[in-house]
Amino acid sequence: MADNKSKKGKSDRNKVSGSENYEIQYFKEKMGVSSQAVTGAIRATGSNDRKVLEKYLKERHGK
């Protein structure tokens, strides 16, 4: 599902859209992991919430 660019609130900033390359690129650089790690984290957790993904990646990759 594409990111709705007309909705620019706090709830949108708390999500990482797996279908938007620029969001994956930003998050991977922030976390110091690969794009595959970010998309894998989204699949593994079943969530696109930033805090959930950060926690998962820190536990998984030690970063």
C-alpha cells in the first residue's frame, strides 16, 4: 500500500512504509543496516512501527 503523502502527522512519522524506497533508505542509514534487514524486520515483526523495528534490529544486529 502506498504512503498517503497528504497525511503528514505524528502517526505517519512513526511508521516505515515497506513499499516506499526513500523511507527504507532513510531508516537503513539511520540504523546502519542493509535494506534487506529493514524489509526483513518489517516481515518478521509484522509491524511498520519505527520503535518496534528499531528494537528488533538492535536485538538482531546489535546496533
